[in-house]
Amino acid sequence: MPRPTVAQLAYGASTVIFSTVAMLLLSRTSSGLGITVIALAALALGLLVSMTVPSPGSRGTQREAAGTAPEGERVPTAL
């Protein structure tokens, strides 16, 4: 499993922080159980966001595997 990039870590961390604050403000909960549920939901959301951010090399390898090229580029063909 490849290591996460700096962008993935930044997106995940900011998602956790902002979603936690937003959910706590919107729910106005003060119980320990409510805060725990919100924190766990925010962590899950942050993990989901950080894992779905594309890594830098993923697009090029998918194109090569599919045999396609970006618009305007020619794909070499075998004769």
C-alpha cells in the first residue's frame, strides 16, 4: 500500500477539523456520547476524503493501461 501524499493528509486533516466543528455547532450536543459519535463520524469522513484524493501518478498509469491519451495527443500504434 503506497504512503499518502501531503495533499491527501492535508485534505483529510482539514476535513476532520471542519466537519467536527460544523457538526458540533449544528447539533449543540453537550453529552460525552454525542461528542464521541461526532468525532468518530468526522474521522471516518476524513479517512474517506484522504483516500479518494487522487495520487499524482495514478492518472498516467490508468491511461497507459487503457491505451488512451489526453485530447490532442497521439497514441502510437503498432504496424
